[in-house]
Amino acid sequence: MAVLLDPGSKPTCIYPFDEIIYTPSTCRTCKTLKPARSKHCSVCNRCVQLFDHHCVWLNNDVGHYTYRYFLTFLLSKVWTFTYGAILCWKALSTTPRMFWHTVTKSNSANKISGALFLLCILLLPLVAIFLAEHVRYIYLGVTTNETAKWDYIRYLFENRLLYRVDTENGCRYVIANETGYTTLGGTQVDVCEPKLVHSWNDLQNIYDKGFNSNLVERIFPKAL
Ligand SMILES: [Zn+2]
Ligand SMILES: [Zn+2]
């Protein structure tokens, strides 16, 4: 499912633009409106909703419809490697001290069990860390793609370059430069009474609705 399903390329706006990491824009390749939280994948040549990343192992995008299968895939790998390691260890019926001796100085069945045991033990932390990272992203209400965008926002406010402008229709954010202010998209603008953004407390991630809601949203994606 993670490999074969369409990750969600219909350009329906399901998330509002937060005017921080997403502002309304058009995809230069598809020539269609880029919905908030979407990104054009240059490998697959399409815009993908809730784009997380292009996965080379799955040869598909992890996005709106495929994220839940990607998570299940990681979870199944953690389970498979744990189960495999236990099974091979039991098949070897050895002790940690005698492990190398049992594997190298005995029959081919033990050699295979030993090799599989090592494979499981080496790959388990990799997939477990990867899964933990994604659980953290769900907790934070971000995608892998958005972490880079938030890193840029952090760079801006740490260098006292990001300002908030309150308007009748809510607030928007601008970047200070030598000649004045530009929008986050790079357009020069005139603003009145910009307020310096000091920390995360002055910003809000509108896509973060709490861990449980974020998880439910990922597991039961809305129809596009
Ligand atoms: Zn792709
Ligand atoms: Zn596109």
C-alpha cells in the first residue's frame, strides 16, 4: 500500500495557509495552486498533499494517503527485527560469550541463524529511531518537509529578522532587510508597526492540534 497508493495529488485545499511557513502560491511545474502543506516532488513530477518526503526505499511519496502505511511499515519492521532476533537467538541456543564460536565453528544452519541475528540487531535501532522520530513529528504537528521550514523561521527570529504585523484580517509575518521589509515569499512590502518576534511563544503552529488529534488525522486522512 505504501508503495502503490497515490499519496494524494489532487490540489484541494484541506488546510488553511498559516502565513508563516505556507502562503498562497502556484506550483511552477504543475501551474496549479499549491495547497498549504503540499510540495512538488521533483522525482515523481507531481504536487503531493501533506508531503512528508520522497522515500527511495518505497519509490513513492510519503504524504496525505500514504503516511499511515509508511508508519505501519516502520512499525512492522521494528516488530519483524525484534521477533527475528529473538527467534535466531533461540535457534542458536548459545550464550553471549559463546556466540561467535557457535556461529563460526558449527553447521551452516547456525551460520545462517547467526548472520540473520546480526542483521536484525543492527537494523532494529535504525528503524526504531526512525519510527521514534516520526512519533515526535506527529507530537509536534509537523511533517519532515516542514521541519526545514521551521528551522528557517527559527534562524530568522534568532537573528532578530522576523516581525509580526497585525492587520484587520489577522496577522502576517515579514522579514527585515536593509531597505525595509519583505514578505516570507520575498515581495517588498510597506508595513506599519511591525513587532519583533522573539521566540516560539510569539508564533503558532496552526497545524498542531495535539498528539491524539494529529495521530487520528494521519491515520484517517480526509478524502480529497
Ligand atoms: Zn516523489
Ligand atoms: Zn507541482
